[in-house]
Amino acid sequence: MSSQKSDIQIARAAKIKPIKDILKKIKIPDNHLAFSPMGRHIAKLNLNYISSLKEKKSNLILVTAITPTPAGEGKTTTSVGLNDGLNKIGKQSIVCLREPSLGPSFGMKGGAAGGGYAQVIPMEQINLHFTGDFHAITSAHNLLSALIDNHIYWGNELNIDPKNITWKRVVDLNDRALRSIKINLGKLKNNIPRDDGYDITVASEVMAIFCLSNNLQDLEKKIGNITVAYSKENKPIYARDLKAQGPMTVLLKDAIRPNAVQTLENNPAIIHGGPFANIAHGCNSILATKTALKLSDYVITEAGFGADLGAEKFLNIKCREAGIQPDCVVIVATIRALKMHGGVDKNNLKQENLEALKKGLPNLERHIKNIKKFGLEIIVAINHFTSDTDKEIEIIKKFCSSLSVKVSLCTHWSKGGKGAIDLANNVVKICKNNKKGNFKHLYSNETPILKKIETIAKELYGADKVEFNDEAKKKITEIEKAGFKKFPVCIAKTQYSFSIDPKLKGAPSGHTLQVREVILSSGAKFIVVICGSIMTMPGLPKEPASNNIKLNNKEEIEGLF
């Protein structure tokens, strides 16, 4: 997978069209009632127009991937390529993606707008401030933090226990120094110094609520239900007790409208919301997905990181809340990544290594078998690199055939939609023959919380057992007694392994899932289960991506993926 041009150079050279022309392709009228332009190439779809759209019979395709490695898998690239491929064969299609976070853009991962000739544009804006949605979510979240401390300062009528405030602050950057802080250290009369901390914005419950709300009224209600603290009598304090839901919704009133952009091939894309899948639920907004389903015959959406994280949460959390289900699941794999799971060092991936590839295939196999447990049809997309050999490709094809799973070799990175036509045709066939009645969640609403966690750990991760510390067990008991037993669970763990040890590649089994902390997200309506050493505020690597990002003498951005 080599090219003379970088992703940003390819994106900059694209023949980008006015957004009104892109929206005409999906029959959105060119008037201010339907959408609001944010410049020439980005628009926000208006909520009144969205609510006026009628339901139609559409096909939803979920794109997920094998366990990620530093070799790269290309899930977003494949989502964009498949969208262009479907449009190439005459199908009306929209791709729905998450918005990139500034944290990874300046940290280790880089941008998240696809790559090569399968990108969404304008790439630079999408990867940076875009339409300001994340800034609005950050502000709404931190307004609630300010209201909590202000309430205590002015007499604390709710009798909030300063030692039992569960609501942290957030910022959309990687900053490990902010994980644990002390606040209220100034010498004001009513200041009560206390411990606090920051999470990254994409881990905010406001972000989760934003992505799991159907409209502004639903958003406001869910914000009001956020548990922010406990009183000295150990009674829950909700955001609505602080009258926070109104002003927070005001800050989000424009952000909640989905963002419309285009691919390099001028096909429609909706990008909205962006929770991480390793620490949150990893899916774009329900509003964006449902809007696309009303506007198009095929909708491609992605879920973050590997299928054990993003796809599981899409199927158990988002589908449950939205009342939707996919007609087809695409699992993206690369020969490079599978060889890494087979023990090859990143520097040696260009060399043919059939034995290492075979050793890495159990990772793909487990993801395939996991998705089948939901009763869904699967196709494997081999995201092609130029170093892939015919023998290596044939091994994966034969392996997938032995599991009765279709496979497509995809060259969308270098050829755009043309390189994903075979994948598009296979997806159409699977959707046509799909039996929606086969879909099932991994656990029921009535399943006890401990059992929900154990089911995911054993059924999907290959764990032998789950260990809970005393505090986690106590919290689960409190959550169930408070009436939240029916909530799904959102497991936060490393994305680099089925286990909690990022060094355990392939498909480890017999390991232990250690639960460190359990957090109630009563507004988002799920329970966050923090495992191992995963952090809700990431840190920067020794050589962050920001080291290479700058403006040249033409005031053009360089170094952004």
C-alpha cells in the first residue's frame, strides 16, 4: 500500500463539490428548512426536516474489524470505500461515521477520515474543529461541573457530599496530568477543597447521551437523569436537581444536528458524535444513523476498534436503544495485522510469512464466531496492501471458506470505489437474503449485571473468569437496588487484546477479566465497567503526532494524517 501522495495531499487535490449538490443526490431539497450550510462544503441537517422524513425499507451495514495493531486495519477507509463502491454499482448509499477527537489527532492514532482514495472531505476540517460539536459537548459537560461546585459554594441546599461527587470535568485532548487534581484551593470563604479529575471528552456521559438521543426533548430528559453526586445521606443527586438540563441542552441545540459532508468521489456522508469504543460505546449518533436510513437504500456505519468492543456495544447498546439491527456485518482484516497477531515485528511485515499469518488467523476466527452469536451474516474485507502476496491472500480466502464466510479482496485505498465493487456486490447479496428474525442480543435486559459482564467476558473475550474488587461488587449491588438492573453494560478495556493485557495478541483464552471500577451512567442508560489499567483520560506518547503538525509558508497544514 504505497503512494506518492499523503492522505492530506490526496484530499487537498480532490474536486470537492458544494454540499447542496451532494445533498441533491439523496433528494434533500435546497432550502434553509432542510439544512444549514456551514461554509460551502459542510452542512447541518435541520431537525424539523429530519422529523418530517418517512421510514423506508433500508439496509444497514455495520463495519467492524479484527483486534487493532500498529500495522493498521483501515476500518474507516473500508467504510468509505464500500460507500463509494455501492454508489459505483448504482445503489443509493450513505456512510455514517464518528467525528474524530483532537486527542488522537495530536496523540498517537492520527486522524479518522479514512485514507488514500477512500476518504471523507474536507479532511482537514473534519480532523480538527469541524463544526464545533465536541467543543459544545465539552462546554455542556463542564457547565454541569461548575453548577455542582457553585451549588455547594452557595449553601449546599441539596446537602451534596463533596467526597462523593462522581462527575468529573472533561477536555478533548490527551492530558494525563489532569487525571487527578485538587480544586477549590483559593482562599474564598465558602471554598471546600476536594479531589477532582478530567476525562477526555469522548468518554463523557454527555457524549454518550448525545449519541443515544432521538431528538432535543430526549436529549434534555436524559441529561436531567445524569447522576452527578450523592448526598451525605447517600441519596443520588441528579443533573435535574441542579436545573442543569435546560442550559446544557441550549449549548447542544446546534451540535445535535447531524453533519453532512462528502467522500472523495462526491458521495454523501454523515459524520456525527464520536465516543471511543475502548472507554465508551464507540458508535456515531442514533440520530445520524436513523436519518440516513430514511434517506438512502444502504447505510454503512462503523463501530470503534475491534468487534469485541465497538461491534459488541453497537449490537448490545445502540441497537437496543434505537430499535435497529444490521443486515450485514463487514469484518475488516489486513494480512499485516494478522501477521502481527502471529508474532511478527512491525518492521518485518512486508516479508511474506505464511506461518505467522496462519498463527494470527485465530484472532479473525474469534471475531467471526462472536458476530455469528448475534445471528448476523458476515463478510470479511481484506484491506489490501501492496506487500501482500498471492499465497497470503489465498490462505485467508481458504480459511474464511472453511468457516462458510464470504471474503472480498479490497483495493479501495489505492483505487477508491472501484476497488470495493466486489465487496459492494457481496454486501448487496447478503442484505437481499438477510433474515432479520435471526438477530439477537447477547444478553437480555433482565440478566443480572454481574452475569451480563461475565457473559461478554466468557462468550466474546475467551476469559475463564471475572474478578471484581469489593468496591465494584458494592457498586453493582447499589445500582441494582436503585432500579437500574435492566441497563446494558459498557466494558472499558484495552483495544489491543481480547484480554486486559495489550501484549496478549491473537485469540487468548483462559485469562481473567479484572473489574477495577463500576460507574453508573443513568442518563445514557448504561453501566460502565472499567477493567485492567484502562484510563478514561489517555496520555500522549513519547513522540506525539503533534510533533509533525505545522503550517508551511503557504499557510497549509502539514503532518496531519
